[in-house]
Amino acid sequence: MSAKASDSKFITFNISSQDKSQPSQNVLSLTNVAPVGKTWDKHRANADKVFQYYAKADEHCFQQYARRVRICSELLEFQLMPEELEGILNLKLSDARFCRVRHCPVCQWRRSLMWKARAYKILPQVVTDYPKYRWLFVTLTVKNCQIQELRENLDSINKAFKRLTELKVWPAKGWVKSTEVTKGKNGISAHPHLHILAMVSPSYFSHGYLSHAKWVALWQRCLRIDYQPVIHTSGSSGMVIANAQEES
């Protein structure tokens, strides 16, 4: 990751893998300038792996994906933004070209930041409008599946969640749902699951409270499966949600 050009207000970094193969002592590294450089390097390295997978495929569409992923975020232009403290400048991304390929790690990372920013923008107002309401963090899981079964499993999970929200005992007045897929411990399976931030009534923990066993039973029923799925739940107040948003 190296600096390609700069002026008094902007600086452009090249983070392509090709640039790393020709290191120069006179080239400025984004990693040395800002901690965010390590994050860009990590996601760009993962994008290079995805590019290799696409490049090895015979289908023409995958070859197109490979070309798009290869040049994704190759050049990043940052604007130098002064902080409140005099003499301190921060880097703010001002221009970049992204491939928008669904499985590109860089684009998925940027997309997650976008949705996180949108949620953080609206949550303080929700907390202000409903100050006495409580919040639940819920993680709904299923058994790991093979990669080729992932699409079918994600469809099944989302349909099951819709059934869950239509039950009379569903406690949330509003919620934010996030779908995450991680790699199984064996390294080859997929672990799809849902993260839910749910707003519940102030009386939830005294009237209408769902025990962990009840959550498991309801999720199993909505999934229409013959095993007990793993579920994690925890509660929080609106003030904690607002403070967490301010600290991020």
C-alpha cells in the first residue's frame, strides 16, 4: 500500500497487490500514516484471494467478476481534514472505485460500515422518542451447512424469522436485523446466523418475558427443524444503546 500522488489537501494511495511486489524505500505507506491502513490491507488481501478463485473458474461471468475484484479499491484518495486540536490532520476517504461484486471482501466491509452508520444515525432519535423502552440483543443460529447449501439455508432462515415476528408472543415493537455468515471451525462449512437488535416495551422483563428455553422452542418451531438451535439473548437499556453509539 503506497502513496501515489499528493497535494496540499489530498493524498492518493495505491493498495494493489502488484504494488507490494515492487517495494520502494521512498514510497509512503498508508499503514504508516494511519491505523486504518492495516484494515484496508486485510480486506484487500482477502479480495486478492477471492479474485484468484474467480479467475480459476471457466464461466465467463466469473472471469468478469475476477477483473472487477482485482482492481477494486486499487486507488484510494483521502482528504486531509483538520481536527479540533490544532496541528492534527485526519484522513477522510474522498474518492475510490469499488467493484460492487457481492462476494468482494472490501465491498462487503464498506457496505457493513454504511449500514452501521445508518443505524447509528437513527438510533439516538429512537431512544429519545421511546426513552423507557428496553433493548434486546438476540442471535439466532442454525447448524452449519456446506457452501453449496448456503443460499437455501439463508432463504430458510429469513422465512423462519418472518414467521417468528408474526407470532403473538413476539415481543419487539421494532428491530434491526443483520445477517452474518462466518466460516465453520472445520474451515470448509458455513455458519449462517442472524443478529437482532430489538426494542421491547418497558414492562417486558416483568410481563411477557421470554425465557431462553422459550426463545429456543420458538426459533425451532419457526425453523421447522428437529433439533434445538443455539440462541443468545441479552438485555440493555436505551441509555446504554445511545452511549455505545456515541463511543463508536
